[in-house]
Amino acid sequence: MTITQTSSDTLVNDPLLTRVVLEHDALFYPYGYPVRIRSNSRTTLEAAYISWSTYTHRHEDTPLDIRLVLSTSDSPACVEPPTFRSQGHLLSIVADRENFASLDLNAGFAFGWATEATARNQEYFRQCLLDVMIYPLLEVRHLVTLHAACVIYRGKGILLAGNSGAGKSSLSYACARRGWTFVSDDASAFRRCCPVPTVIGHPQKFRFREPVGQLFPEFRDLKSTLRAYGKPTIEVLTRTIDSIQGACESHVDAIVFLNRPAYESGPPLLLPVSYEDAWKRLCFSVWAVQMPAFEERLAALERLLTVPTFEIQYSDLGPAVDLLERAVQDKLF
């Protein structure tokens, strides 16, 4: 392992490598909140730029302190998704003995180590280490993140909610192709301090599962890569797609739960969902850190569920979008 240290440190016993020089230092603004990232390698900041350069500074707050150190090693690049574990205010992210991170959820601090070989696989490095060092800290301080896409039609913000694989990305993209405004896919983060639930957008990319090319021929030749939670995913930047409108945020006017895999062919149906049923479907998204912030996030979820909630049962994307448009026109949302 080779680590750069200052000349004044050469005679200091430092078995924990606490004196590693982190000369690469920059502020980024994921979801609009300030995050200071420090590293001994420019590679880390280049990865951060890809993840968050499209966000601007929107919220005043003490910056999160993120330190990610790269080391040389003869071991092969890490390719397995990391394991997450938490007790009290601490969270660990471990891919292997050379690629890991520790987070202090109270202090807004995280440090991690990765090998240069791992960092060269930029998608893995971002999605399995760097990004997930930051999102939990923002979640505990400011946000509630749900398994839902967000789209806007005629000024109405709609969450398309569902478990992993429910079709959130494909339906949100089908809406965007129809002229709807795209806000986020796969996961939607909203600020829990807002009296009116407001989703912070991430309209810069879609993330699909294979075989998305069967639904949308324009993506037929794209291949998936591994994400942090072990799910192979195809990432498509919206700037590479013609005629997609995006928005940086949206209020939430309705929640629509997706039911496609269990629904046989036929005309789509839009059915009301009770508060109790909606709560059961969404509360699992709020991961249970052992902190008061957990109760705060549950309270924010209760406020969100004051909007109308429905389930859409469908097989084909086109008719499903038609039905959602009629629902907005008929003022169900």
C-alpha cells in the first residue's frame, strides 16, 4: 500500500494512517445541500463531479464532511456490492477489507478507503462507495426517500410508487416520452421540513433494468452495470435523449402504486387505496436507524399520505399513461 504523507510526518508513528494528506478538496451540492469531499486522489473528485455537478447550492447548512482515500494494492478491483450495517448513530459499508466506509450519522461525517483499481471502475466506485457515503447522512438530517418515481402532468406532481422491479423507471420514461415533465425515477427524496411534501428532483438520468430494449427500442444495445445494492442497472443520461423535459423539484399531488407484474392483459384500472394500505406499502422505505430522526421521517410520511392514493393495474405502458392523463383531466389528483 502506498500513501502520500508530508515530510513532517515521516518520523511519526501512524499505524492508522490518520495523517494521509487529503490535498484534493471540493464542495458539491447533492440535492442542493453542501457536502465537502476530501481525498488524496483527483479520481475521487472526478467521480463526485459526475454524480452531483448538475446540482446547485439551494439550502444553507453546515457541509457534510466526507473523506475518501485511495490506496494502491495488488488485489483485483472490488466488484461485489457492499454490506450495510448500523447500530446507534454509526453505519458501516463494507465491500471487502480494502474497500469500505464508516459513517457517523450524528456528526455528518464519513471516511472510507478504496483501492485505485476499484476506483477505475467509476460506476461501481460512485454507486457502491462514494454516493452511499453521502445519501444516508442527508437522509438523517433532511430527507425522506421513497421507492417512487416522480413525474408532472399539467402541473400535478405524481409519485409512481412500487417495490424494486415494479416498473417505476419504465412508466416514468413512457410518461416523459409523452411530454410529461420528468423529476426522478426509482427513488424520490422529499424534504421532511416542508409543510407541503416537495420532491427534490434528479432529472439528469434514468436507470433501467434489462431487457429495457424490449420496451423501448432506442435502448436495445445498452448493457447493465452493477449498482450498490446488487441490482444490474442501465443508466441513461437524459441529455442524450431528445425532447425530455426535466424539473429540479415538484410538490406531490397524488401517489399511484404500480401493479404491473401481477396484472394480466386488459384495459388498465385505477383503484383507490386507503390510508392504512398506503402506509403499509410505503413505511418500509424509511430505513430504521436508531435515532430520533427515524420518528421525524415517519411523521413526514404521515403528512405525505394526506394526498390522494391509488393503485394502477396495467399491462401495456401506453394505455397506462392514457389512464393517468384522464385521471388528471378528471381532477382525481
